[in-house]
Amino acid sequence: MPRTTASINSFVSGEFSAKLDGRTDFEKYSSGCKTLQNMLVHPQGAAARRVGTQFIAEVKTSAAKTRLIPFEFSTTQTYVLEFGNNYIRFFKDKGQIFSSGSAYEISTPYLTAELFEIKFAQSADVMYLTHPNHEVMKLSRTGHTSWTLAEVAFTDGPYLSINTTSTTLTPSSASTGSRNITASAITGINGGVGWLATDVGRIISFNSGKAKITARTSATVAVATVTTAFTNTDAKDDWKLGAFSDTTGHPSCVSFFEQRLVFAGTTDEPQTLYFSKSGDYENMTTGTNADDAMVYTIASNQVNKIRYLKAVRTLLIGTTGGEFSVSADG
């Protein structure tokens, strides 16, 4: 019997698992292959050799791991960001950006071991960065050699659920400024252990006022900067603590979706999503209006941490146990 050579003119189905060997009845069998290495598949079906790369510059520390992240304002204004141990360097138009004769760079809080856990979402000249060990950061570009990285100062929120215990909070003064916030008990605060050193930077809301913790004096006393004055100094039990902190963890995922900035995957609330107000990315004030911020927790049989967010026609949410989609009901 003569041997024949089959002509394969399309590779759009990509690589197949060995489990599909012999499955000639599979519709896509004739447009796939076992191994496709160092090749690019065109939408028309043909495959071509992958284009080469060009050496531009050596990273700051060749012995350490480095991550490259794209920053794309438009098709004509694109950058490559070199993330390394506590720094970012910048590349554009096949060259490295220099300032005063040396490579331009800015400092970051990210260590080498944390680089590949950074998630990011960009809108025009602003990129939001998340990492479970750090505050949400905002990278802004105002010029070719003018970049800033700063913590996001949310207008309000997000918060954990309102206190349901009998523990009350009392401010030493109702006016703005540095004040003591005294709890009547440790019940309900951080799982019943009271204020912790990791609460520094955490926000509190009660009695129509807001404050940000700056120091811990004891398990029941915290020093905070009051940013919105309290109505009075009465003890109140309807307080709320910030959802993002070193105690509860910071969001590990971020994405834009339908004019909102979405965060997800803190340590204490691994399956909870936090949506900003519509068109106001740094305002997490919840409410009953259609454009208010929202907090939503996935209802599933297993509690698997959210690993990624992907905005398409719906918001795709990936966990280690499955994939979910979020969309409006109207």
C-alpha cells in the first residue's frame, strides 16, 4: 500500500494533548499539531517563524529576577516597564529612558520575590497595581521622564460588614486631627484580639465620621487621624473597619469593567469583589443608587481565592476551583 503525506494548511487549533492521539474524528484534528515551538500562528491558518528580539539594555541587576510590564497609552505611545527589587525603569522606542545621564527610575515597595504576583489595570496615563502584601498603588505618567507611584487615597471605603457586637468605639474628640479611638472591648475587632500594629493605615467609619489609624497604643486604644469630623464623642456600636489593610490583606486582583474599577482577592475575603462608583474609580462609597460602589461575594461550594479578573462582554473571575462571570441584570 503506497504511503501518503497529508497536507496540513492550517494550525489555528494549536497544540493538542497526547490524549487526543488518534482522534481523527475530532473536527479540529486536522488543524492542530502535537508541538508548535518558536512559531506564530496567523488568523488565516498558516504558521511562521517567531520574529527575533533585539538587545536594548541590560537590566539593573542581572543576577536578580526582573519583570517586564507593558504601559500602553496608545499605539504611538507605548512603554516597557522594568520592575525589579524596589524600582521601575522605563523603555520606549527601542531605547532606555535616561535622565541626567543615567537610567531614569523610580522606587517601589515591591521586592524581587513579589514581582510576579503584581496585577495591573491601565486607563490612559494611569495604571493601578495590586499585591496582597501592599496598599493599592497608582502609577501615573505626566511626562517622558516624569512618573510617580503612590498609594491610592480612596474617597471612602471599602469596608467590612458593619459591627454586630456590643463593642462600642469612642473618639477622644469629635473634630478633625489626631485623636484616640477607644474600644469598650476587643470583641468584634480583628477576630476578638483588638487593635493590632498591622491596623496602621486602616480606615474606620462611625458616628458620621471617618478616621485613619496611625498607631496602636493597646488592644483597645488606637491613634487615628480624623479626616471627617464625628457628630459627637458618644460611644457607638455601628462602626465599620476598612476591608484593605495589612491585617486583612490587600486586593490581589484588579480590572476595569463598565466604567468601574474592580478589586478582588484579599486574604480575609478571598472571594469578595469590590466595585468602585461608576466613573469614579477611587470612590468605594456603597449605596442604593445605580452608580454607587458595590461589594459582592461569590456564593460557591468551595472557598477558593480569586486569582484573576478579565473584562470582556462580562467580567470573568478565575479561581483555582472554577471560573465565574459577572454581568448586569438589565
